[in-house]
Amino acid sequence: MTTPPPLLARTPFAVFASVMGLGGLAAAWFQASVRLGAPQGIGTALLGIAAVVWLGLVAVQIARLVSYPQAVRRELSDPFPVVFLATLSVGTLVLCAAALPLLGGSVAWVWWPAMVGHLAISVHVFGAWLARTDINLTTLSPAWFIPVVGTMVASFAGASIAPTGLVMALWGLGLLLWFSLQPIVLRRIFVHDEVLPARIVPTLAVLIAPAPVALIGWHAIIDGPVNSGYAPVLSVMRSVTPLVDATLLATGMLFLALVVLPRNRLWSSPFTLTWWATTFPIAALANAVIIVFSSVAPWAAWVSLSLATVWIGYLLTRSLVSLNRDAAAFI
């Protein structure tokens, strides 16, 4: 009987999905503090928790790389787990967005390396897909959207600290990649004979993320400082914002409804690390609802924020319990 590898060797980059979820919830609370008058202290506390988790997980991955480099190489060469490498860069970009109200332009010191790192990770991931001859619909999952979403996430803080043209390019690139990948992923889910393995069913929630992320990025761009020459473009963007808001928010709500349907087996899936894939999409959707409804139906914004907070708080509590009882099974 072979001995399973140590827990450290099996701790994947996917653990940074927790940073995305906690940081995304912090960003939603900061959004609520501006638009709904919510206490800023809640967002600050969540940001602090997310930052501590990020630091701890970075230390874990450094120790893993030093102690078990072969495990890291295996993960980075596998077409499924390699996409979760992007959770490291996306989680960092989410923290930058959440910290912007507190630190202002200082987040640029972290945002620029994180943005460049994310683009490098995305190129690595796409290159890994192209280099493999054994990738088919069976190996594809909604998690493939993570590098795509991250490109648009860069616009959250980038709109306030980077050139307008660069931020528009990042947002537009993410949108184009989302449109390109969406039909393939939907075919895998709706048409392919082989259903998703139970362990990765929670990654279906990633389908929710692109639309609200695009909406948040759109508003970050039109509400941010404008570089010379882009005022006419932003004027046009503002004129079509109601249509963009309605389309993107409706898309996010549609995928939320599809994901939570009982027949999708989400609620019967084993509770593992992959459940954290649900947190950032839910937080991003709550943030988008706050942006759209804070002035016309604030109760809807409060409901969405409350549900996201309860859900992520529940997952955090249950994860801590699971790690204490059987960390190997959870990871």
C-alpha cells in the first residue's frame, strides 16, 4: 500500500480562492459604505482577515515549493489544476481593489506586479493548454474562467492608478476571452455525456463571476480619473450604462439560478476546498447589485450583501472545522 504524500505537498494553489472570496466580500462592504452608508469597519476587518490569509498561504506555497518542488511541477503541468495558479494573482488583485479606499494610490506598488504576474500566469495557462494533446471536453471545467475573470478584475483598482487605455485594454481582453470560452464551457456542461465529477461541481459557480466582474470593472472605468483623449469614449460608455448594467446583472442572476438548481448536484457535493470557488462569484454579484440598486432599491443591495456575508461566513466556519477534523480530506 502506497503512502499518500504529505499534506503540504498536496496543498494546491486553489487555496487562494479563499483570498478571492474574502477580499471580494471586503470590496463589497467598502462599496456599501460609500453607496449605502454601511460601517467601513466591517470592510476593514474583512480586508485584514483576507490579507492575513494571503500572507499565510504565500508562506505555505513557498514552503511547498522548497520542500516538494516535484509536486508543484506536477500541478503546473496538469490541465485542470493549473488554472488555479491564477487564483494567486487574482486574489492579490482583489485585495488591491478592496484596499483602494483605505490606501489610495499606494496599492499601485502591489497592483502593478500582480497585474503583470497575472498576465504571465494567463499566458502560461493558455500555453499549457495548447501544448497538450490530451485535452478534451472531459478535462474542461468552469474553473477555466479564472484567468479570464482575473484580467477584468485588474480594472477594479487599475482604473484609479493606471493609464485609462491600459485599463480599458485589460477589461476588453477579459470580456473577449469570456465570450470566446463561454460556448465551450456551456457545451461541456449541457451536452457532454460525462457529468462533472462531484468534487468539482462547486466550480460551476465560476460561471456566475464574469458578468458581475465586467459590470464592476465598467463602473470603475467610467467613475475613475480620465486620461487626456478618452473623455469622448467615456461619455459614450456612460450613455449606455443602463443597458450594460441590465444585461450583465441579468446574466449573473441567470447563472446563479442555474447553479443553485438541485439537479446540478451542488448541494450533494462533498465539502472540500473547491467550495471556495463559490465565494468570489457571490461576493462580486453582491457588489454589482449594490452598484446598480443602491439608489433605486437599497433593500435589494442590503439583501444581496447580507446573503453573501452569511454564505462566506458559513464556508469559513465550516472550513476551519473541516481542517481541524480531517485536513487531508478537505484539501
